[in-house]
Amino acid sequence: MSAASLPNIDASVLKSILNQAHQKTQPKPQPDQNAKLQADGNITIDIPAFQEWRFELLAKDKLKLKLLSGTAEIFGTELSPNMEYSFQGSMRSCISTFRGCKIQYWNCQPSSEYISEESCMKQYLNLHFALEKQRYQSKYANKQAKLVSSNTISKGPRVLIIGPKDSGKTSLSRILSSYAEKMDNQPLLINLNPRSSQFVIPGSLTATPISDMFNVENMSLGETITTGPSFYHQKQPIVETFGMEKYQDNVKLYRYLIHQLSKTVKTRFENDSRVAESGLIIDTPAFTISDHQLIQELINWFDINVLVVIGNERLLFDLKKKLYYPELELVKVNKSSGCVDKDDRFERELQQRSIKEYFYGIESLQLSPYTITLNLSDLIFLKPKEVEDVNMSFLGGDQDEDDNDTNSVENVSFNRLLERLKEPSSDNLANAILALADDSNVEINKYLNNLQPDETLIEAVLKSSTLGFCYVLHCDDAKKKIKLLIPSPVQQLPTKTLILTQYRYHE
């Protein structure tokens, strides 16, 4: 299947899907008649059909906007008419429309804004229709299987999106997930890029069933169950903590966590036919052809049947030569002209914002996190083990020799994945983001007293999902105390094992 072979948009089908999507938009409050086009500085923009308004905000900007007429969406999530939306901080986004619309914005002037005729939304919508056809076939097959009392489960499309850095992979995965949800599906949105954040803090690998719309105002896509009461349906992601920014820093740990995540996804498919029929969509870091073995493992572990390559025709053809894909459809889609390279400063701002939103919420849903003070001696701190970059490139795909065996992911030495922090202090814990590891399956006191080797604890921790996150407010070396910021009011943490990530937050 190629982009050219995707089905053309039928006008009646398009009208039907847009009508259905429009019915599922957010609850529509009564418009504020007093604010209608009367405030000074308000700017109204008409966006023609199949075009998009692109805008950029700086760190201190705060933009407010409202949809006055027509239909519009942000990365697949439709905006409600006459509802005020607020966007603040560093941001590069766009509002697209299939029918044409009129929007109004105020409060600040974007650092850059323009209407672009070069939208990829038609192509993305065609891809959605092709995936929706697979979902229909899966649902039909499962209905037929029930008639003959068969336990066989037919799965919907399993999509892997790859491409260069800043090519729009996350935007496409969000669009496809939103469109699938509008058609009463519940796809799994999987994020394998530790530098980005989806529903949680950066450094995490997540799998999230999308059963409701995204929050367009939230940089992390939406609220989790730890957030508290929400206007939106809260998401409950499965979280594996990688804790590092670059997957190359410890490929063994990265592969192991992905393999664990794939087993959890498989179990979810087996126990939830609706999610299985909806399929999954995987967002990835910037893989290159040297990562072909890792890409092949992702295809095998998640049973991928659609591989989407964004904006890199050479990568597509190189992968055709390297991959084994008897039942895999390869699709090339264009890179949106709105994609721009993100510098390190911009990425840091996004990461800091996502951490802040995890603990303090967003403007429309502010949170009041809690603090807890604990003895350092009552806690075990683990951290990802950094692999020295000693001629790793000669082994291809940044992998060790024994990584060439797919089965080695199960036989790995756990001491090469995580290591214990022997002397926790303010030097290594100040302002750190810590993941709450699940140590309920081990007798933790034996490890606190060093009566058991750390490897068995590390194995137990890595085979369980992350419980949540906390932030180190203060570490008192003299009193051997640590003060943590946590999202929920508790007298003690649900675990004594914490994973120290590379991420820091400064209030």
C-alpha cells in the first residue's frame, strides 16, 4: 500500500464522518455575548477549507482564541463553537479545517502566524480511511467468529510511524488516534520516544487506550487519573520508566522495556476485543536505517502490519531491503511544511512545562500537589545505567554483539540495565524527577538491609509498570531526610524503591 494507492475521499463519506465527529465534540457552553467581537485587540481570521492557520508562541505568551463559525480542529481534536481556549508558553501549533471556519484570537500576538495552503490533512484523512477499513474488517471477522464459537480475535491496524527528527510523527499519531476515537474506536496510542511526553513526564514509554478526545490545551495531550476531577475523560496509561533522553544511552534497557510493554499490550488485546479491533498507533524517536534491527523487533513484538514513513523516501526504500515483512504494508506520507526543527532550548521548555503540568495542572484545571518528608535510609534509589559509547557505532544500530539475538532481550543481565545509587545525597538528588517503582512482589526490607543482591530487585521492578512520579524539593544531607512533591495526599509512598531519572525541574 502506498500513499498513491490510498482510497480517494468520497464526498458523501467525508460528509458523514465529519458530521459524526462533530456530534462528539466537547459540551458546548452558551456563548458569551458580551465578549463577542467587542474587546479591543481581537483579531478575526477566515480559514478556507482544507487549509490551516499556523501559529507560534514564545515562553511568556498567552493566547486565547474562539471558534466563531464552521468546524476546526487541532491535530484531529475538534474545537467547540464559542468556547474559549487558552494556550500559553512555547508552542508551535495549527488549526485546520475541512469546511472552512472563522476564528477569533486575542490577549497576545503570536510571534509568527499565517494561513498555509500546503496542508497534508487530505493525505492523513485518506490514511485514516484505509485504517478504518481494516477496523471494519476486524469487527466483522470477530462477529463471524462468535457465531461459530471461535476464540480467535481479529485485530485492527497496528501502525508504526517512523521518520526523521521533527518530521511530524507525534502530530500524525495524535491525528490518527483522534479520528479513530471519533468513529467509536479505542485505539492504543503508544509512545516510544523518551524525549517527548504523552500523558506523563518525559523519559517514559507509554501505552494509552484513547477512549475520549484529547485536551487541546494540555501539552501532554490530557490528564491522567492522578490529576483529579477533569472536564475530559481521564487517560490511564501503562508506563515504563526509561529515565533517559536518548534511547542510544542504554539500548538494552530500551529494548527490554519495549518488550515488556508489548507483552502488556498483547494481554490487553486478548482481554478487550474493542481495543483489539481498534488496533494501535506507535510514535517513535528519530530512527535511521542503522536502527533497522530495532525496527524489525518492533514489527515482530507488536505484530505491526502498517509501517508509515514520513517525509523520507530513501529511508522507505532502504527499509524495504532490510526488513522482513511478508504481511507488512509500507506507506509513505509527506512531511508537513509546518514542521520546523526544534532546538534544544525549545525542547527543554516543553519538557519543563510537561513536568509542571503533571504536578500543578493547567490554567483551566489547577492542582495542589502535596509534600512528604522521608528518611533516606528507608528508600532505595535505582538509576538507569549509562552505557559508555565505546565504538558502539561499529556494531550497527548502537547495539552490543549479543543484541543481535532477538531472544537476548529475555536473557539480559539486569545489572546492565539499572544500578543502585549507593550514596543518595543532594548532589545527585536535588531537583530530580523520581519514578515510583512497583516493588510489591519482593521483600523490600531484605534489600534495604543489603541481605539480597540488587539484581533480583531490579528484575522485579522492570517487570512491573511505574506507579507514578515525584519531585525532590529538598534533600537534607545532615539529617538524612528528603522532601518530595507528590500529586496525591498520602502519609507514606506506595513503594520504597524510586528510579532516579535524568530529568530535573526548577520551579
